[in-house]
Amino acid sequence: MKRALLVGVDHYENYSNLGGCANDVAALHPLLARHEDDSPNLDCRVIEARDDASSLTRDDLLELVDELLAPGCDFALLYFAGHGAPLGGDVALATSDGTDRTPGVAFSEVLERIGRSSISEVIVILDCCFSGGATTLGALGNQLANLRSGLSVLTASRNDQVSMETAEGRGQFSTYLEGALDGGAADVLGHVNVSGLYAYLSESFGAWEQRPTFKANIDRLHDIRLCDPRVPLPTLRKLTEWFPTADHDYALDPSYEPTEENSTPEHEAIFSGLQKYRACRLIEPIDEEHLYFAAMNSTGCRLTALGKHYWRLVQAGRV
């Protein structure tokens, strides 16, 4: 069982209103609720505080977090978009009723609840200003010197930075996060996990922009979403057939190229699979820039370092 709580707060009584947080939740919800093949993924609870009628109080957020972390599942994801307020080395997730004295829910309060939870894997994603303060020593406190086992925290900015909204009414971080979940951060097998999200997001921002942070205490990576494999699995499993060893050079000739008169259907089918490998950088042509010329000039192709990694996975029966 897997749960997700998605919170977007645009409406504030004592702070300036925002315009992209509820939109971010609306955009991310379908990607988290369903895998790319439309099979069910996370059981999502969606909170969009767009106006006074849908405002979210501090007590509301604490109750929602408690329900998210209650027993009954083995994976929980918390996503929050809204104002973030620095709070003595910590960061507060600002709620609609927040004030300068009590902006909302301090992240140390969330960490305390995560520490008591029996859920084995928890991922927190924060798109708010100063969100990097969520994992500082000030937030962890004296009794929580380290992140709890199984916890990952991905934030939109450092603890001294604001998080920007776009002219289109979205958070910049969450816009990139949407692209990452929609396949941008997927590996060759289609797995999207939190480390892949961070790698994608980190590359999305320049040296003068907000800097996402990622901290974790995990011994395995759980899938946040599954996308279609970049190479069909039956084709990927051919790695060990076409390359009997990881260092094998696969010989090519013009019979592999479909446009040639002497091409053969069997070789054309193999060449189609090799082209899929090449698109994912699993193989490289020998002494040529393109696979086409490797065939036409009768050289060949070999596995890259990444290709050897997936070759070992196939050999071990893990694909």
C-alpha cells in the first residue's frame, strides 16, 4: 500500500497570496496517481487551498500529516507547495492562517511524526522558500541527530534561497518535477526514483538560480513512478544473446541495413534492436560515429559502461 499527500497553498490571511501552488498539485496528481501504463500507483489525497473557502489551517495540515503517516501502508509521500518561513534554523510550511509568530507547521514537527511512524519508506518533497532548512541540524533537533532510516527529503532551494514561480502560474521547481515524473528522470527500465528526480532537477537549474537539495538515509530506492521502458524488455534481454560477454564486439555488415539490397530480415530485426540500444547509450559503434556507417563499413559495435551494467542485470536475471 502506498499513500501520497499533495498540498498546495495559494491563499493566505496574513501573507501575500501565491498563484501556482494549487496548479502544481493539480499537475502532479495524475502523474503520481497512475503509472505511464495507467495502472494505479499512489493513493493520493489532494489539498488545493486556492481561496478562503478552501483555506488550510495549521491544525488541518498536522491532522493530514498524521493520517498520511498512520499505520496501514509501507510507503508515504508528502508534497508541499506554498510559502516557507525560516524558523530558527528550521523551516515552517506556511498555512493559510499563518502569522509571523506562528507561520504554520515547523518541519521539525513533521520530522518528529515521521520518526514515530511505522511506515518504512517516507519521501518528502518541498517546493517552498528556504526549504533546504528542512534538514538542517536546527530542524533535526537534539533528539534527532540523523535522518530516520527510510527517509528522503528533496527540496526546491537551499535554506537561504527563495523558490520562484513562473509567469504561467506554476512553481519553477514543480514544473521541472512534472517533467521528471513524466519520463525525464526514468532509467532505461522506466523506473523513476527520488535520486533520479534529484539528478534531473539539479541539472535543470543554473549556477545563478535556486539550488535544489537532497538528503536521505536509505538502503534501497523505491519506485515513485513507472514509465514505459526506453528499450522494450524482450529486446533488452537480448543483450546477453547478442553480446555473449560484456567485452564482445558485435560484427556488422551491410546486410543489417534495411535500405541495402542484400539485407536480411533477421539482421534487420537485430539492427533495429541495436539502434534502440544506441539511443540509450548502451552501445557505441566501432571506429564510426553512427551505427549506420558501422554496418555499411563492416565494423561493428560494443557495449558502453552503461551497457555493461545492464548486461550484468540481464545475466543475473534481474530484467
